[in-house]
Amino acid sequence: LEHQKAEFTIGITAQNPLIWNHQGRPTGLALYRDGKEIAFHEDNEIFKLVYHKGAVFVVPSRKVYERWNCFQYCEEMMNLAHYPLIHGFGDARNHYSTQEIEKNCLSF
């Protein structure tokens, strides 16, 4: 059946599903307090990486997508995604040159 076909995706999780050793290598799967493996908990995945026409996008995972239009949830995620500029408010171009990036984007 088509819906049972194996697939590969890259997800960003809310909680690290792996146990790492002191050399930075994964050694096992982390567990919740109830003994269930975090790696196979579908609600742990919050975003997916999507590769489309040479660009990489971050999109909400299926479980998060159901809540994405909830204002409180969306506001919380946006607050976590923003960082203050060292030089204060204003146009970011005043502090960080974007000309090289814009030139590369326009060349596609």
C-alpha cells in the first residue's frame, strides 16, 4: 500500500531522543520516565527540514501543524525564534550588511 511505504525525513525535536557519550557520539536512545523511547514519540518532533529547488525550509511537523494557527502557541514559538539586535531596534541593514546575500539570491 502507498501509505505504508518507508520514508526518510529530517526532523527537529523538542527533546533530544539520543544519549551521547563524552566523545560526542550517540550511544543509545533516551527514555521518558515511563520507559517509552523518546525517538519514536511522534509528538516530540516539532519541525521538519524541507529541501525544495535548492533551498532548505523549516516547516511545522504534522502534529505541530494542527496547533500552528493557535495564537498562543504561535506567539510562544515566535518569541523563542527572535533575538535582540546588539545595536537596538531599527532596520537590520543598518547593522548587518545583506547586500552579498541579496546579490546571491537574485542570481538564481
